[in-house]
Amino acid sequence: MLRAAGVGVGDEVVVPAFGNAEVAEAVALAGAMPVFADIDPVTYCLDPSAVEAAVGPRTAAVVAVHRFGRPADMDRLHGLGQRHGLLVLQEDEPDGPYDETAQRRQRAAYLDARLRGVHTPDGGNGHTYRQYVVRVLGNGRPDRDAFARAVRSRGVDCRVPVKTPAHRLPEFRSCVALPETERAADETLALPVDATLTKRDMQRIVSACNALGGLLQTAF
């Protein structure tokens, strides 16, 4: 895609570090250099202001990734691309059938109304909840990891959505400051909202999280 658009050796491409490394790898395979920009702490997608700050004389393109079912701010990114003469690309996450998306949204609404002691996701701008990602309050990664272990011990499946941001991987190690990316990697946890979950499953998730979330909330 990048090569077909004329991006190659000597070019820089602005990409997110929060997420998998496939986008940065695709940039490198095209012969260009990935430049990491920070994310919006609400959407977990590229922050257009951070992208603009990362644009330099060699920047040829921006690749936005829609994260967890929440779309990136493509209007602002396209406007930025027009101002700077940049190619703006986007990577979509497959959402599945409409009925499945509707059921995920229903389960997300159930959790939104009942979870305590964690920050629930913002559901704006057509969120399809590919993943239901909360933030565990407290002392970053140690508390998030302890919370995850405790929730799993209560029979609730959960996972850390982004273990290591791409700019911290050995092949892309960068000294760039990405505070929102780092904070999100340390605090986020994905809870299940699969269409197959029963009401009892959802009650178990709430019970397990609230038994811990309230304690963590009052500990700081």
C-alpha cells in the first residue's frame, strides 16, 4: 500500500506506537522510517495534534489505526494531510456482523452502568467495542497486573491489550516521549463483551471487578 503510493527510502511515516507493530513493520518494509506519535487518551488512536508535532521535512504519510472499535479522528487527520501535503491512510479493524456488534454494544452498556473503581471506555463516535478496554486506577502497571490476576482468579477472562508499545520494541526502540501511550500501556485491561456471554457471565464480570476496583480506588 505504501509502496504503491510512492512512499519509500528516505521518507518518514507517522504511525501510532500503541498497538501491534505491524504498521511500523510495513513502513520499514517499504524502505521508509516509522515516526511514532502519541495517542488521544480517550480514543487510543493517533492524536492529530501529536501527529502535527511529529511532521518534518521528510514526512510523506500518516497511517491511522482504529483501535478497539473506536475510530480515529480522520477528519482532523485528513485536514492535517491537506495542509502538509501528506498521504493519510487508515487501517480498519473488522467488526463482524451487525448483530454481533449490536450485542457487544449491549454488553458494553451493561458494564458501563455497573462497573465501579475503573475508568470505563468512552462510547462516542460509533464505538463498536471490538474490545471493552478499561483503565485500572492506581500505580500503573503493577496495580493493573495485580487487578488482572485477581479478576482471572474469579473466573473472568481478561487480557492486557498492548503489552509493549512499538517504540519500546528492540527493532524500533526510540527515545521519543509518548506519555499517553506509556500510560495507556500501563493501565489498560480488556474485559470480555463477546456476543456469546450470558447475563450470568456479565454479572460475574461486574462482581469480580467491583470487589477489587473499590478497594484499589480507595487505596490511593
